[in-house]
Amino acid sequence: MAAPQVGRPRPWLLVALGVVVALYAAVWMMPGKSAVPAAPQSNRRVPATAAAQTPVPDVKLEALTQPRPATVGSQRNPFRFYVPPPPPPPKVEMTLKPPPRIEPEEPVGPPPEVGPPQPPKISLTMKYIGLMEGVPGRGKVAAFSDCRSTMRGSEGDIIDGRYRLVRIGVESVVMEYVDGRGRETIRQSGQDCVTK
């Protein structure tokens, strides 16, 4: 048996390779497979009926011959966007009318019952601090303080030259002005000192 030759190519392999290259070149060069689309024709003929149906635009050539409006140089700034403010609203004169007068309604029903007038309250400058009983010849004695001095008195006595002690109770006293105006009950817990 003879040994095969190693360095020489076989002729049928070269023929097959040449056929494949030729087919590839033929497919690539075919005119139907173009990558760039064909440009449309610009000078196509339009039938006369289609041209008659297309409206002709109205071109106003006389507008081109008119002069352009003048720009005011002092108000124009190419670097700033500005919209002028709207004009002020027209002044409206207003007349003030007095408000309508509302009459008070008449009360319906009987008038409310009003009791006897109450005497005005007195403004004391002292407080009731205590009660002493069993004082010989005086009975009950009430003690008052104006935060500077202490005063005492029985029923009917004048205290501090302005107030009359009307009645002495267990926990309160009744006082009025010397002339009989104003009457007030003062509890033994008393009021705070007016002048401290």
C-alpha cells in the first residue's frame, strides 16, 4: 500500500471552494437587494383632473411692499424678556350709603318681673378678721384690719370713720356707709388687703 501525500491539496476541494465564493458574490451583487431605498421621482406627471381639483393658495403679494413698523430703541433689550404691565383699572367712584336702620323688636309677653332695687355694694379697704364674745358691757365685738392697724366695733358703731357696723353674725358681718347707702355682707375669711 502506498502512503498518501501530505503537502498537496486535493483538486475537488479547491473546486468546491471556488463555487461557494462565486455564489456568495452573485447574491451580494444582485440588483433587487439594495440597502439604500430608491429616491421618489419629483417630476411625476399629475393627471389634469387632479390638478384642477387642488385649490390654489391665496398669496398676498401687496403685503410685502408695505413698510415695516418701526421699533423703539430705548424699550428694546435683546437680553431680557419683558412683558409690560397691564394698564391700571379705571377708577370707580363709590358712594357710601348708611346702613339700613333696624328697628328693635317689641317684646312679646308680659314684662319681666323686677324686684326692689338693690343697694350698691360698698368698697371696703379692710377685712373682717375675727369675733370677740363676752366683752363686759359691749356684747359681741368684731375685729377688722386694713393691713396697717386693727379696729374693733360693736353693732351700730362707726368703723374707720366711713362704715357703720349693722350686724355681727357668727362667721360674717353686715356693713354699710355711714349715710346708709350700700350694704354688704363680709365673711370672716375676709378680703385680701387692699393696701399691702
